[in-house]
Amino acid sequence: MFFGKTHLERLHRLFPPRHWLFIVSAFVLLGLFSGLNFLFGVFLNPLVDEFDWTRSTASAAFSINMFMIAFCSMIAGGLSDKFGTRPVLIVGILISGGSLLLSFFIQNLWHYFLFTGVMAGTGRAAIATPVQAFIQRNLTRHRGLATGLAGSGTGLGILILAPLTGYFISNYGWRNSYLYLGVIFFVLAIPAATSLIPQKKPQASGEGSGGSPARQEETAPILPEAALGMREILKRRPFWMIISSHATDCICHSVLIVHLVPIAIEAGIPHIQAAGLVGVMGLGTLIGRIGLGVLADRIGSKWALFITLLTQTIPVPLLWWFDSIYLFYVIALMVGTGMGGHGTMYPMVTREYYGTRRVGILYGAFISGASSGMATGGFLGGLLHDLTGDYTLSILLSFVTGVASLLFVLAYPSQKKPRREKDVTQPVAQPAG
């Protein structure tokens, strides 16, 4: 038997069954969120061919999507704190799923911007932020592991949805592909959302571990301004180094999220194989989420983040000189590993440098910088192609901003071993739903 009694006992010692349900549900929802965000490049060529749009014009929908996520994420997080996770999630699912179904009817540019940009960005912001907040509020035992396992759904979502969408487009056309994705989205998202029922009384001791305490050990923040309030934090250089590294890092890989498939197609690679690159990128994301998180526990989040961003930056110049599908797969895997690692590192950087007191608002600020970078990179990658007729300058943009992100990380304060503070055992107030 694949899962024998010993295996089940080990799983139960890590988390009680109810918490595993939370993790699996979050895994599905975050997988859908990330997988759908990575599909712009897969749909780009069919839409450009049918409507005769420029690449910069079509890429603007991705920028709108990212700006809406940046704008709505903090709002969605605040609403989930006040009204609970599930009401916000259900609204997000309805808007996001509706955007997919309505994309079947796209006839002109404003339809495309509204459905795949405004609606999709708003709906997906109301999924990712509340889900992450739910995990942090309800799982105190092995919270880092729980966050990593739930977040690894982002990689698997990309890995599955990208080649599946490429298959749909090649066999049924892009309109039906949006329709099929909408149905799949609702079938998976609604049961996952309804499973996220918060604990009425957060437990100070762990379930499923023989009654042993499951206290979350806290450490003092690295930066002294963490205790002085947001005004002081905003005055200090570390905040701006972190948000700048996040923004430039996201410009680097957003160029490739949107344009790696078209770059491959222009190099003579068939559409289905090119669409598979996004899936390989998703596999890398899955590897990076977990593997680089383990590395951070050993060497600290600053240097693990540096290795993460180095991994995604190094292969970018290879796109200038090679057109082998196998090399494209290697590039996609390395860039995806970097993206996955960055998704794990930035919450850790926020917590380690500033502590847990303001981790929500600070991480929200860093996410806004990241989403702005994502919007900028995707758009500029298309604009530079339109102006020059090829992707040479777009690749240069990706590489230069990747190098800049590495320099910003090197400017982070050194990570001294933080002193341990008292265990946190007090229950945290839970919103209903």
C-alpha cells in the first residue's frame, strides 16, 4: 500500500487532518491563481494573429492585470480580516471565473482589456491574498512548512495549465480554450474555497502530535525600526532596497512570462512545444518554492534570495544565441526555479527583517512593488519588439533588471543571528467565515 500506517502517522504528526485539508485547498486555489496568470504568453500569438494587434498592445492586458492585482491585494486582505476568508474568496472566484467565460466573446481590444485585465486581476487578487492570510492565521504549527506546501501549488498549476491550454488552442481554438478553462476553474475552485472554514478557537497546542505543544517560536526582527512604526520604516534604506529588488526581479521574469513562448515560436519552435515551456517554468517554480525554502533555513533568506535571483538571471542572455528547444527548456526551468524561490523568500525576508507585527502591511507593500514590476516588464517587452522587430532589446531588459535585483539584494543589511523571543501561545482573534 502506498500510504501505510506509518506514513499516515507521520503525516498526522506534522498536521492534523483538518489542517491538511486547509493546505490542499490553498494548494488548489494558489495553483489556479498562478497558472492562469502565466497563460498570457500562450494566448498572445493567436490573439495577435486574429485581431492584427501589436504585441505591445496585446501585452498591455497583462500589465492591466498586474496593476489590478497590485491595487486590489491590500483591499482584499483587509476585507478578509474584517469579514472572513470565504466571502471574499467566493466573490473573487465569481469575478475570476466569469472573466474566463466572458473572454469567449472577445471581439475587440476593450473586451480583452476588461475581461483578461481588469476583471481577471480583481478576481485573482481576491483569491491569493485571503488564502495566504488564512494559512497564517489558522496554522501555527509548522507554519513555514504549511506555507511552502500550499505555495507549491503555484508551480504545479503552471505546469498543468500551460500545456493543457496549448493543447486546447491547437485543437479547439482560443475562444473555446477560455470557455474550457472557465469550467475547470469553477469545478476546482468552489469546493476548495468552501473547505476553508476557520477554527473558532485557535489551539495553543498541536493536534496529532501526542498532545505536545505546537507553539510558533518567534524571533526578534533584524531591523531596529521594526518597533518604531511605518513612518520610520519608510524613512530607512532597507525598505526601499527590498521593494526595489522585488520590482526589478519581477520585471526580469515578467518579460519571459509573457514573451518566452513568442520568442520560441519566432525561433521556429512549434506552438505546442513552445507552450510547453510555460509548463517547464511551472515545474521550476515548484522546485524553487520548496528547495530554496529549505536552503534559506540553512543560510538565511538574504543569501538564499541572492542565489534565487542569480538562478533566474544567468540563463537570460542565452536567448540571444541559441534556438534549440532543449536549451529553451533549460532556460525555462532555471527562470522558473528562480521565480519559485523568490515567492518563498520575500515573505521570509519580510518576517526576518521586520518581525510579525506588521508583516501583512509590509508584505502587501512589497507585493505592490512586485506587481508594478510585473506589469512594466510584460508591457515593455512587447513594446520593444514592436519598435525593433525582434526580441533583442526585450531580452536585454530582462537581463539588466535581473542584474539590478542582485545589486539591491547585496545592499540588504547583514543578517545577524536574531535572538529568540518568547513562544507565542496566545490565541489570535478570527474573523467569521
